[in-house]
Amino acid sequence: MTTIFPKSLTDIAEEALDTCRGSGLMLAVAESCTGGMIVACLTSIPGASAVLDRGFVTYTNRSKQDMLGVPPHLFATVGAASEEVARAMAEGAIERSQAHVSVSVTGIAGPGGATVGKPVGLVHMACAHKDRATLHERHVFSGDRDAVRRQATEAAFRLLLRQVEN
């Protein structure tokens, strides 16, 4: 199988799909700074449609509100690159889909956008499950914009696996 993604990413994406399939779980993805990369990686794998219900690419704060129900006050109080928004995105993806589990990613891929306390490379991700507590991870990835997005995509698959395998 030839894809635009490195084999390491497609391997972990395939593992995530297989694990969800084996558990009878449908998946939704809510992305901001990765801009659809997670869903694109998943859909590069034949048979993904048996597991992947939908992907939400919510690049603006308004789209996070409209598509995922993220409360508007969060953007003013904690900002889009935050644990609270990542959790709201993941939980909103489950509420607005047929999925049992979802993973979300929001952050600052760079090169601009950094603020005091929120450097370039900061990424918050969450994984919600209908029957379990939502998991959260905070990362500060290094490298350029593409490197941050690739690392965030891989970390999102690892978080998803952690949630589903527990």
C-alpha cells in the first residue's frame, strides 16, 4: 500500500482501526491544527469506512462552536489551544455522530500564533468514549509546522489506542 503518509503513521492508524473494529466501536475525529490529517491518514487504509463514522475539521473557533458545540466562553477564558476545548471537541464529536469513541486535536502548529504560556508546538488532545471518562494529553512538539502536525497525528492515534484498549 502506497500513501502520502509515512509507514509509521499508517501502521498506527491501521492498528487504531483494527482495535476499534475488534471492539465494535465506531470512530469520529475532531481536528483543528492537524487540519484533517488524522482522517486523511485513516482513510488511506482500505476498509476504514467500517470504523470511521466522520471527521470534523474545525479550524476556526466559530466552527468548533457550530459543529461540535464547544461553549463560546471557553475561547475567551482559556483559548482554543486548551484542555477544556480539546475535551469539549471530543465529547461534541460523539454527541454529533454515530461514534462510540472520538479523538480531538487543537493547538498551535506555527510558525505564528504563540502567546505567553502557549508556545508553538503546544497541542492539546482528548479522547472521549461513550462508556468511559474522557482522556486528555498536553504536548509541546518540536520542529516546523509539518513536523508538529505529524507528531500530533501520531500522538492522537496513541491516545485513541490507550482509550480503546483499557
